[in-house]
Amino acid sequence: MDTKKEYCLIVEGNYLDESDAEEALREPFIDDYVNNTGSFRIHNFNEIEVAGGFSIGDFAIAMVEDKVFEITSNKSGRPISEHKAKLIAEALKRQDMFDEVRIEPLE
């Protein structure tokens, strides 16, 4: 396992654009957070952990083709390692918001 290499997640789903996919990514984690804490505010994005120390506020989503999106870290100096990508992918699969989730080295 190459820990110096940065990875991304490629996800597929029936979403119109990046904001639609981003909402789909965040919604189940926000729901869980609200169920556990009783409230939610926009600043809580950095408190809602997805996996491996990454919160829902740590991701950038870009559409790479129709209904295919790339999820990367938006934190400079904090790339997604292969190990963290696997943890994040498992969390996304459990939430079932995307039809397919795979890990790829970031170009």
C-alpha cells in the first residue's frame, strides 16, 4: 500500500449535477447526526464524521461525466490515502446513496 499516493472515490448515481450529488452524500450522515444530537447547523459539517477522520465538510465533489462524480479531499495537506479511501467507500456503501462506489488513484 502506497501511503504517499492520493486517492479519490468515483461514485455513480442518478443525480443531475454536483450539488444534487453533494446533497445525496451529506443527507444520510446529517440525518444520523440529528438523530443522535437533536439538532443541526451548517457549522456542524466538520463534526459529522464519515470515516477515517474525514467529515462531510472535508469533501469536494466534481462531475466527471453524466451521473459519475469524483469525491476528493478539499483540505490542503490532507489527502485521502488508500486506507482512508477504503473506509470512506465502506461508509458510503452502507448509506446506499450511490449505485456504485470505487477507489482510484488521483491523477
